[in-house]
Amino acid sequence: MSSMTQPSRIPNFWDKPFQDIWKNLSGRVAEYRAFRQAPWRIQTQIISILAFIIVAVVLSVGIIVSEKSRTAYSGRMTQQIVNDTDALIRLNETLRLEIANAQSLQQVLPRVQASGYRPALDTEIEYLAVPGLDDVRNPAPSQPVDNTVPQTLWEEWSLLWGEQ
């Protein structure tokens, strides 16, 4: 057997720092290997983190869906109330129309005449004189009314502001 000898190396400037780094790394690697966790523990930790994330996402989605359904329900109830209000408004208008038709002269006059009523004659009407009240048949105007139309804008303004 021939023994092979390794050629001697000439140390250079970079050898010393690299040797120190290698020693530090090899010490840390050995330290890491000594305190390294078992593979099943790492897998358990990864699975538990993923399970936590999944549960958090499911809970968040559940809360969002719950709020959306409550909002949709409120919207439907509001829409139902508006529809009911519109229906009641239409019903009120229909009832007002029926009342107006029932009170119209064309509807009332035949019923009144069928009941035996007739228009009163002037001789059948009695008036009572009440002291202090104006005559109802010939009311006197309380103030004279000025019916003159202003011819210019200046006259209109002077009438409006009380200037003459």
C-alpha cells in the first residue's frame, strides 16, 4: 500500500477566521442536535397551529355569515313594513274616495228625497236676530279693499313698504 501524503498547505490570511467560524458552527450544530425536538413533536406543533388557524377562519366566517343573515332579515322586515304602509295608504285613499262619492250631491239628493225631505222655501226659513253679530245674509266688509293695480315697479314697492 502506498501511503499518500497530502500536500502541505500554505496557510493564508483567511484560514484563521474561517477556522473560528467553523468551530463556532460545529459547536452550535452539536448543541442543536442535543436539544432538537423529536420529529413527532414538530409535526404535532405544525398540526396544532394549522388546526388553530382553521378554527379561527371558521369562527370568523361564521360570525360574518351570522351578521349578514341578520342584516338581510332586517332588510326584509323593513321592506315588508314599507309594503304594508303602501297598502294601508292605498286602502285609506280608496276609503276616502268611497266617502267622497257617498257624500256627493248625486248620491245624497236621491236618498234625502226618498226620506221625505225637500228644499226649504224662503217663507219657511226663520232667522234669529242675535245682538252683536253681523248680518249673515249681507256681511259688511271689515276694511275697505284697495283694488288699484300699481302701474310701475316703484308704485308696487311703495305700496308694499307703506311709502307714498
